[in-house]
Amino acid sequence: MNEVMISKDFNVRESDANEKLRLEPLSFILFGATGDLAKRKIFPALFQLFLVNRLPQSISIIGVGRKKLSDYSFQTHVKNSVYDYSRASNIDEIKITEFLSYFSYQGLDVTECDGYNLLLETVQTREEHMGIPENRLFYLSVSPEYVQDIARNLNKSGLGSTKGWRRLIIEKPFGHNLKTAQELNNHLVHEFTEEEIYRIDHYLGKSMVQNLESYDFANSLSRELWNSKYVSNVQITAIETVGVEERAGYYDHAGAIRDMFQNHLMQLLMMTAMNLPDNVNEDVIINEKRGIIESLRPLQKFEVANNVIRAQYGPGQIFNNMVIGYKEEAGVSNTSKNDTFIAARLWIDNSTWSGVPFYIRTGKRMKEKSTKIVINFKEDLNGLEKFKENMIIPHQVIITINPEEKVSFKINMKNPLTNTTEPLTIDFSSKSENVPEAYELLLFDALKGDARFFVHWKEVELTWKWIQPVLEAFEENLVPLHLYDSGSMGPEAADSLLEEDGFKWI
Ligand code: BG6
């Protein structure tokens, strides 16, 4: 297949490039400060924002954790995390010393309200000392069972009663099913308003996903052709080579359906299917996404088996290494029926997408790491021999999010030398090597108070509503659990799902 490469920087968000940034001083109070996410993602992202002058002039960062640590030991922990995980090529000692001066630490049992008074004192003393008005950002990087306690104790202790603004960042999972998600939200809205709650889905922080919102980007993809008149089907894939890793305790109760599908994949679906006007703002995006998810055709429990494929990885080979099957993984029961792969067919019954199937798949221990959105345009090639032999393809737009970021157009062109029609790929790739990490973009937005790339409660609730019959059908064993070899592209049943409609996975 012929290839043409064109470079364009898709990664600078226009709103950021044009904006005269003035971030208000604030206290950033991080619960779970000695945890894995803080170490791998949050500190390196804050450091990167610091390097590019995207932190406010005055910022007090207070780490909160169960362990007792001195400020100095905590700063050393932060420093090590920056050295281990930062994407900065050269770390300047003077810079990192300045960065560490923003940090202090407070040991706390988050379930006990008493300790919060001490935390309040620390926050206030630093606010006075550093001339910070009472703008407080609370980041809960903790296990879900602590979220309610912390939100309540923040208010009880007075930490949440600020004269400035306050924001609460929370991480997934947002509930385990519809009921628990609603319960969690009912507790949270007692303590914080929806506008103050920033729910992170790191897929919404990926710059290529954020590009789906930009009008210019949409235009350059001829997005006006993205509708049922021209599009035959849309495929969204997020597959990975890693297995369950050390997370069996959580994953064996979540499965791919909760871990990836309910959040990341549903968000990709909404971002792809949105139909945006020229002037986009936070409210427009929230409403558009909500409209998409409200138009999703509900699945009845008895229909799940015909539209959703679940599977689990068996042993196999990944990059020439033998790997064990899911049931042999440490911490997984050898009778587990947990899904590590999901493929599904969904329909959006609105005027734009009516009659266009959306196929979604995600899986662990697959042949490759790949996240992409494929828009297949209508063309009746099915009867043609050349199509069967992959010599011609339907026109496609492919948005690759991982492992690289690019947009590709696939069309058929006549090769003047051979006088035969052949597929041609035109790649628009990002020329910037300095693509921001998801957490950098999301944290920066939270500092600014821009919630457009955070998950609104209605999106959480409506996605759980759609998925609830699927969860029940799985629990009641109404859907077969297929097996697939590690290192493969998933079970055959996932291919059959598309073949039934005359399509194949790209
Ligand atoms: C996380 C899931 O949210 O996303 C993980 O819990 C998964 O199981 C990860 O591996 C994938 O993220 P990414 O950015 O590597 O595609």
C-alpha cells in the first residue's frame, strides 16, 4: 500500500495557545500522596506544568497520606518520582529545588474527622504565609471506599468552607454499577456541587481525543461527512498487550466492561459522535455528549448475547514471550468468569447516526497496544473480488491515539504505472515531539477551572444505565464467555459480530 506523510501540529490546543494565562494562586491538597498514581502521573505532570510556566505564581501543594513523613522525606519522594517518571529530558537541580519548595506533607487517617483540624491549620498557615486566597483544590487519589468519608470530613472540619473557590477532583471507578454510582453521587452532591466536582477519565486528557472537539480539526477531517448518509460503520478499538498485572484484587471484580468500556470507550464514542457547532464551549460539549448517550439504543437483557461478546485470555505468546492465562494470574480465582475482552455493537438513534453501527472493542493481552477510531465510508465493495483480497478498501478516516498520534485517510487511487487501483494512505502526523501527557492537560484545566474534559455526572449515570443489563446478563450467564489466546486479536466471535453486518475489523 502506498503512503504519503504530511506533518501538522495537531497538539497545541487553540484555546491554550491564544489564551493569556493568569492562574489564580491556590492550595492543592492531594490525598493519596504516597500512592502509585501520585508517583507515576501527578508529580511528573505538575513538574512539567511548572517547567512550562503553567502553575500559578503562588501554589501550596500539601500531600496527605496515612504514613507519617516529614516535609523533607516527602519532598525527597516527590523528587524521586520526578526523576523516575518525568518526560523532561534534562532535570535541572535548581529548577527541581524550586519546585519542591511548594510541597509539604501531613499524615492523616482520612476516616477520622479529628485529624482534619490539623490539616486545616497547615493549609491556613501556608495560605497566610504565601499570600494565597482561600482557593482550594482537593485531589482524591485514593481507593473509592474513602471518597465519601473525605468529602464529608472536608466540610465538617471547615476545610471546605473557603472564601475563594473549591474544587474536588476524583478518579474512577465512579461506582461499580448503576446503583452504587448513584449512591456515591448522592453522597457527593451533599458536600460539593456538580460544578465543583471534576471526575477524571484520563482518555479525555489524551491530546488526540481532545482534538475531536476542535472545529478546525473537525473541518480538516471533512467531519461534515460524518453522518449516516456517508458513513457505513464506526469502529473504536482500545487494546493492550499487558495482562492484569498486580491488580487482580480490583480487576477480577471489574473486568474489561467496568475497567475500560463503561468509561474510556464510552467517552471515545461520545467524543466521536458529537456534532459540534462553530463556537464550542464547556456547556455545548456537555450537552452534546449527553445527547449522544441519551440516544444510545438501550439493550434488553435478552439481546445482550447477540450484541456483546465477552472473553478471557488464555495462555499464549506476546512479543515472543510465553505468558500465562488469566486464570493462572496471581490473585485470580481459577474458576473466574471475569471478562478481559469486550466487543459490542451499539446504535445511536439520532438524526445524524441512525442506522450506522458503532463497534467497540477492548482487551488485555492482545497482539498489540493500539487505540484508534476508524470511520468507514459507504461504498458497496462487497461483491468485488479485489475487496475480498484486500486490494481495494472502503474509504476510511483513521484517528490513531496510541501508540502514535496521527490521522490517516485511506482511499483507492489508480497507479499510473500498473493501471490498477490500489489503496493509498495519507497520514497527517503530529510534528510535535513535545506532546503533553494526559495528566498535564487535565491538571492544567482543573487549575483554570475548565471542566470540559472532565466527566459530567449525567454521562456517568447514563453510561451505567446502558451497561446495567449487560452486567446482569453476564452475572446470570446469559452470554457465553469465550477464550482467546494471549497475543491474538481476540475471539473469533468478535469477528463474527461484524461479519453478520458485512464488515470486518480494521
Ligand atoms: C486504565 C485501566 O484506566 O487504563 C487499565 O484501569 C488500562 O487497566 C489503562 O491498562 C489503559 O490506559 P492507556 O492510556 O495505557 O491506554
